[in-house]
Amino acid sequence: MKKHFVPANFTVPQTFATSIFYFRVLEESVAELDFNAVMSSHNRLRGIFGPNTNWPKSDMSLDENIASLKVHKQEFINREAFAYSVFNIEKNKCLGSVYIDPSQSNNYDCDVYFWIRDDSISLDSKLYETVEQWLTVKWPFSKIAFPGRNIVWDDWAKEL
């Protein structure tokens, strides 16, 4: 029998707010704001999911972005993975995204990736701290991997 990523009785948050950030489900309704954030920072974001990944492509289209967001939303609905768009507290600027995935390693409960747009990079460490605390306190995870952050890529490759 397939193990569930999160327990069936766990209520997955649809949103999360702090004094700086507002998280909401990553879906096609935020496509234009998300696309702007991604493309404004695409050079730095390349490799955010690992050294051999090519997301985002420099010529990614809005339609390709919409298709990707639809996949993230369906994964969320199916409770297979959880992706959030990160906005400023006023909810008028997409700052980045957070992706919470089942771990590829048996040593962790989840793998977490996140990014923040170039013009808000000063908030990167605050976002890391926020995500780590949120997942530790409010989610059913005790072992959280942040590949490329708390685990360098070479060590992460050994985990897989």
C-alpha cells in the first residue's frame, strides 16, 4: 500500500501569513505575477532544483508557465506535493515560490525548494527561516531537507 505524503487527517494550509510574507496555493490564477517573478530572475534561478536542471528556460512562455502551475495545483489537490506562491503582505507582488515534495531520500520526510525574485533577494534568509519554522511547527514533518541549502548538492546526490 502506498504511504501518504501527509496523514489523511492533516489539514493542508491553503494560505499562510507572516508580517512579511503571504503564501497561497501556486495555481494558474497567479500565472502572470508568477511569470514576471520567474523571468525577472531566471538566470539566478537556473539550478534551484539541482545542478543539472534547466528550469526556468530563458525563453519560457506564459502558456508554459500556466501549464506548470496547473500541474502544481493538481498535485496539491491530490495531496502529492504542495507548492505555494509567496507574495508580499499586501498581496500585490509575487516574491517567489515554495515547493514541498515527498523526499527522494529515505532519511527525510520532505524535500523543500524555494526561491525569491532578484529584486527581493534581501528577504531570502528570512524566507528560509520562515519556511523552516512553519514546516517544523505546523506540518507533520520532523526531518526536512533543503537540497542546495542545508545540504550541499554533492552530499544530496549521495542521499539518493
